[in-house]
Amino acid sequence: MSLLTQFETEQLRSILRTSNYWATFNRNRYPEQIQNAIDNIYQWVECSCNDDCECKNHGCTHHLIRNHDVKFDKLYSHFLNCYVDVRAHDVVREGRTKGRGSNAVIATDYIRTMWEIIQAEEVRGFQKSLICTNWECKPFINISESFQPAGENIYLAKWLSLLSLGTYIAYDNSSVGLLNRDFDNPRTYRELIRKIRGDLITHLTENQINITDFCLSDNPSEFFQNIPVNNPRPIGNILDKLYLVL
Ligand SMILES: [Zn+2]
Ligand SMILES: [Zn+2]
């Protein structure tokens, strides 16, 4: 039992609407920054999975794939814009390893050391989404298994999410508490994502809704007029917003 299995799509649509409304008060204007990241570092490509892939059971037509020519510094700017409060950008860029912003610095340093692996063709071009049968690729399995969903490592989840917006889910200090409760205190972030994936698939099946229509239940354009209505809605980001409500 979780939010995804207990609530119908219409109810989730209403929660997402509330979430987008509150985001207008967010200093970073989070939905707009996610949109910029999609426009600048992703491509929306036709689903190339075989018919026996789970995503095809749910009417998948497109996936978000990271561009091949993105440099770390560009990703880093998007990471700050999307996920770090604008007031903390300077201390994070200075590399402060104690106090406010230090967890973002530590997570960023870790990702930087992994950059060559993360940007390798077989990782960057891994064309799967959260609901695909084989939804994980190697380096992300290792990273997602290395930490528990908890307040001190919100930035690792945020980095994974930015690197794979169709799969990984960012969380915040408050939403991680809800996620842990809702998914029975998973031991690792990987286990959390696996459980959410299972419940999302249950939700799609029980509500008889395909993944495209599910994603359209998030409509940030209503409150953010410069986000085009037909822009891709990343699965990971939608699930993040569902729990960002409180
Ligand atoms: Zn697909
Ligand atoms: Zn697939």
C-alpha cells in the first residue's frame, strides 16, 4: 500500500496541481529549472524497446536520453539551479565541506570523480525509463545501492535524478520522511526506487492508464506560463512532486 496504489490518477492529478502551485513560491522556481535542464541536456527520443519490455505494456512511446556532448560543468549548473537553494549557490561553488551546503559539495565531488564512467556511451545512451523491464544500468546500480534514503544524502538522489530524469527520483528533507514511511523504510535508495516502480506499474494497471497520459497528469504549465504544454514530463520528476506537497 502506498500513495500510488491507494489513490486514483485523478486524485494524483490534484496532488500534482497543488505541488505545482506551491512551487511558484519556490525561490528556484523548480519546475522551470527542470524544464531548462530537459531542454539543454536531454533529447526526447522514440522508445526503442522490444514489444516484450514492460514499458510497452503501458503504452510507452518516448524516453528522455541525456545528450552526448554535455560537460560536467554544464550539468553542475543545472544541478544547482534545480536542486540547491539559490542562496546557497556561492558556498557550494566555493566547496565548503562543513555546515550549510556541505552535503551538496560532498555529493558533487563524488559524482565528479565518477564523471568519465557516467558519461560513457553505454551509460549516457542507456535508453530505458523507470517502467522498463531492465531499467537500471551498472554505475547507477552501484551508486543507488550505496546510500540510504535520508536527509544527509538528499543531494546524491538529486544528482541521480538529474542524470536520469526518466528513472530516478529526487527527494527533500521533508519528502524523504514521507517516502520512507510509505515504502516501509527501504534499506537503500535503490530499494526505494524499486518499490516505487512496482507501485507505479500497479497504479497504471489498476487505473487502466498508459504512461503518457499518467505523465500528462502533471501540468506545470498551468502555473508556469513559459513551460510549453507539450513538453516532456519526466517520470522521476513527477514522482518527486507527489511527495513534495507538505
Ligand atoms: Zn519505452
Ligand atoms: Zn522499455
